Amino acid sequence: MTDPIQGLQILTEPLLQFGHGQMLPDPKDGLFLFGPMIDEAKPAEMRVGVIGTDEGIARYKKWVAQITGYIPAAKAEQHHLAFPGFEAAFKTKWPANPVATISISAAALSSTVRIPDGHERVYKTVDLFDQAIRKFLREEDSVPAVWFVVIPDDVHRFCRPKSIVPLPERTRTSQRFSARTARNFVKAPSMFAEDNAAAEPYRYEVDFHNQLKARLLDQKVVLQIVRESTIDPEGVNALGGKPRMLQDPANIAWNLSTTAFFKAGGRPWALAGVREDVCYIGLVFKKTDTAGSPGNACCGAQMFLGSGDGVVFKGAVGPWYSLTTSEFHLDEAKAKEIAGLVVEAYIAKHGRPPKELFIHAKQHFNEAEWRGFSSAVGPDTRLVGVRIQTTREIKLFRQGRSPVLRGTALTVSPRKGYLWTIGFVPDLQTYPGREAPNPLSIEVTKGDADLTQVMQDVLGLTKLNFNACIYGDGTPVTLRFADDVGEILTAAPIANLPPLPFKHYI
């Protein structure tokens, strides 16, 4: 019997590239010392618009004033790093006053978030923000690069799936018909326009965050939705708000600043030493019962490059979900269409097709969809299908009190192995967990590729999460936001959506 430990190795922690070509593994250290990537996309200053109640706008301005200066670390430990100030870290100014300000009536917002019916409640609450931003875009020439949507905590409390407004707080409304009737009109429209208009909220997901982002995709608006208690916890608590378990102010500043800089067009960092002409695709699926079929799902694809650039492609709703296997699979034609869109976008950006195209998915590929993917790429592109799943089927322990190192890889066959993307990080002298970490199961299911190189690529892709400023994520960016992207793609009835940069979805 072969000793499995013979297949054990520690992969090299991928380096990130920052300003002036400098390289380090930790994004906070890199930004602190060298600043972000310097290219033509880097903004000279942050062009931010802010929308919220008067109180929310005031909290935003207070927070911007705070992040322009030094914020000390919460603890004197290696994995806690002080925030040096936005301009010091990102070499970009963040003006105290936003380039656009839209005030939402606090009274109107308080009323809509307490409408008893969930669909109507979320739809009308989103309407306040959606219509205000659309009006601004129609009337103004200067457009912000990113909008900060500052919401009272009541929006988060009442405008999510399964949220219920307490009976004494409910806003009095008159419903035209029952929720069941409204859903029927969504599937089979009424002969009366008034009925269809009243049923319109039921075509949308009951989630403020996802619905607002989805409804503004046609305007190519980039949003950063943030709760008032995130940027001003002490102020909210002083008014009697329920205290939240939050990160310390320095970490909040690092994370929000990184994603805001990325959404404003900057590149905080890139992977160093990336192989040329390599492209990665993450498949996106989300079940939807809007058409009345339990097997219907929306499909999409996320294309990523080693630079961190990402584009989302929306496919059509179809019978992609199997009730028998609980897996998602495309038919040959749709697989060819999705892969073709990705290859076309790559050629448009680089002037040539990729040499290697890796498709990451959570399930195996069936023969029909793989024929479709294969027919979309030319003979000069090597196509590889990789199945990636978090698994509990194996545990690995080491002597001492610390868990296995991040980057530990166990090869069990030439096509399958396990990769610990979560584990003890020597650079930080810490482990971000409470139990023995679970690995990713990584299997080359279609095509041919060196498994060690595939796992090294996956480890690198865990460092491209620009929605935070962390050493490494547990999941590669190709699949990290797949569920979130799917939720937004199905949160509203969007038709003819063009490929959009990834920043519109996170």
C-alpha cells in the first residue's frame, strides 16, 4: 500500500505585486510599504457619490475624515496592522466631500421598510434608491465612479429573505390581492394592466442588497452598500441601536478602502509571476422558479485573469438543474455560447486567444457540456476542467498546537489532490479558525494539466478577493463569489445584459 504522506508537499505562498514592481505575500504590508499597482486605471482621486438619509450621509463624511488619518491596530499582534490613512496606502486622495450627494427621506424609508408584505416592502424600499440614482444620472453630466449606499440598520433588518416586521411597527397598506394571486399573475399575466403592475414586486428577490444591484446593472452603476453601524458603530449605539460584533476600526478601514479603490477603477495588487495567456472561468448557477419549473436555473460565467481583472457573463434561464442528481449542467449549445463569449472577450482584450483556459466548477462536467466548451475554443487553446469543492472527507494534523500550514497539498493520484487554503500562516503567526481546517478537493476532470500547477494556481486565486484586504481566502475567486453573482443575476428580471466587470457584483 502506498504511503499517502509521500504525496504531501508545501506549496510556495504566491507573491503579490504592488507599486513600483515590489512584491510581498501580504496585501496590507504591500500597500503599507509600496502602495497599489500604478497604471492608467489608477484614479487620481476617489470620485464617490453617496446616497442615504441625512444622518447616513453625515456618518459617511465622518468615516471619510477618519480614514484620511492614522487608525491604530486593535492589538499588538503580527496579524493586526494599523491603517496608515487612505492616501498613504493607496496613493490616491479621498476628498471629504463626495462628488454627488442624494438625500433619501428618513420618514419615507422608515415607512417602506415596515410594509407587511415582504416583496412589496423590499421593492418599494429599493425604489427610493433606484429612482433617485436614475434621476441623478438623467440630469447630471458628472457621474461618480462608485456610489456609497449608506443604509440604516432597519433596512438590513427588514429587507432580507424571511424578515418579518413586528405587528406593532407595521405600516398600514391596502393590498390589491393576495401574495398567491400575485405570484400567479407573474407566471400568467392578467388581462388588466393594474393587476400586472400590482404583481410587479413579485418578479424580484426579497433582498435589498441583491435587488438594488440587479436593478441598476442596466445603468452600469457600481455600488458599495454599507450599514450605518459599520462606519459609525459608536454613533448608532449611542442612539440605542443594538451593538454589533464588528471588526476593529483599522480592519474595517482596510477592507472598505480596498474594495472602494477597486470599484473606483484601481488595482490594489496583482499576482506576481503569472503565466502568460492563461485564463480562468468560474461557472455560476442559481435556481429560479420564476417560470414555474423547479428545474430551471440561471447560468453565467466569471472570467478572471492573473491581474485580478474579472468579467461576468450572464447566460439564459433553462433546465440546467437536475432534481435527480442535484447538480447543474448546461446543454451543448449553451456551453458553447458561454465559453465563446469568454474567448471573444479575451481576444478583444489581448488580441489573441488564451493558451490555457481553465474552467472551475463545483461539480463534474458531463459529456454534452464539455463538447460545447471544447467546440468554442480553437486548436491553440488547451482546455482543462477542474472540479473544486470544500470537503470534510480528510483531516490532516501536525505535531504541536498549530494546524497544518496554509498551502499544504496532498496528491492522491495524478488527477486528484487536496489543498489546504486555510491553515497556519507563518508570516502572520496565526491561524484564522477554531477547528482543524478542511481542505479543498481539487480534481482535473477534463483535459490534461499538471496537478501541482493547478493547485498552485488555485492558491494564487485565493489572493484576488478585492472585497477585503486579507492574506488569503479559503476559496479561489473563480468560485468565491459564484453564489453572490448568481443571486444578483436572478434578483430582477434582467434582459439582454452585456458582459460587465466583476466590480458590479461584489
